[in-house]
Amino acid sequence: MSSSKIEWTEATWNPITGCDKISPGCKNCYAERMAKRLKAMGSPNYVNGFKTTLHRHVLDYPLQMKKPQMIFVNSMSDLFHKDVPTEFIQDLFSIMREASWHTFQVLTKRSERLLELDSELEWAPNIWMGVSVESNGYLHRVDHLRETTAITKFLSCEPLIGSLSKMDISGIDWVIAGGESGPGARYLNAEWVYEIRDNCVANSVPFFFKQWGGVRKKKNGRSLDGKTWSELPSIAHTISL
């Protein structure tokens, strides 16, 4: 468990590391770059590099943290990767339910498996479920999420690499948007951001604009028309980010 510089969370917890690219949003994966770096540094959890690896020894970390935290689950992997056993996912859910004082943010691109396993998962109010959507070609992930019985549902439109003008956000509790950053960062059209922001405003869905991105993301900032959009679901009113 470690503190996080990600704008919409407070800590990261990685009981799984490693993944595979499955859509254009994965092209410049920051987790892959970080995993290679950590392997080179001799970090024991990254001896396999970016190959999907389970780490049971960190499962109980949230139980050891008594201060309530907003925790991003598996920032270095995808919980619903095909190589993660269903039993392991259920064990992780059990820990999240037990650590009820924390809020857990689970994010996946593998919405098909999420929906397939939904009936085998025991959801709780402190487990937020999200899907990544980078362009109109991946809106099926939103539909899959909407069909689940997760209590709080959110979208991460990052890296935003195309328009989401056709996105239906009914039944969605929170939307994050942001441009790609780091080496090879792809172009972010401001109109794509406005489309999402206006959709959220029109439907009273909290909107969080993470960043404009680019190679110099700090310089580009995260202000949108002179305003910083850091809205959160109403259930998170006690969390201060």
C-alpha cells in the first residue's frame, strides 16, 4: 500500500501486478513502464515484470490501515484479467467488505468478465466499480457496467483519445476525464472534454477533470475554463481530495 499522486484517489493497493494490452487506450501504459523500472530496481513484487502476478501477502494491507482512505485497487493491473482466478477476486472483495472504513475504487477495461462474474460477487457501499472508456468505440463497457449490481458505478475516460459524444451516462454515479501524459502522449481535443462535462452537468452526474496531459502535464494543468472540476459522488462527501 502506498500513497498516490493520482488526483482522484489517496492510496493505491496492488494485490495483482501485470497486464496485457487490449485496446488503444493501453498503447502507452504507464503501469507497464513502471513495472519494467521496478523490476530493474530489484523490487520483489516485479520479478515477473509486467506478467500478471498475484500477491496474496498484501491482501490484508487495508485492514492494517486504520485511517479511512480512498484506495485505488490494482493501479498496476486489472482485477478482471483472464489470468486472475475467480476465487482470488472473491477473496479481495471479502477484504474490501471487511475494511468498511475505506472506500475502494476498482477500475477495469475487461467489462465482459466483470458482468460475467457479477452474480458471484458480494458488493458493498464502499466498493466503487468503474470501467475505462477512451472513445466511442468502447461504449459497450459502460453498458456492461450499468448491468452489474455494483452500488456505485463510475467511468474513467482516460486517456481520452476520441469523442464520447454518444455516451449514455444514465445509472452512472461519477465520471473522470483526462488526457494522456508521458512519452508519446496523444492529442486531446478540448471539444471531447466539453462533451463529457456538458453531458455530466445536464444529467447531474459529478464530473472530475484530471488533467490536460501531454509531455508536460504539470504545466498544462487541469483547469477547464478557469475552473477546477473535482466533483465526487455524494457518498464520498467525507473524503477530502
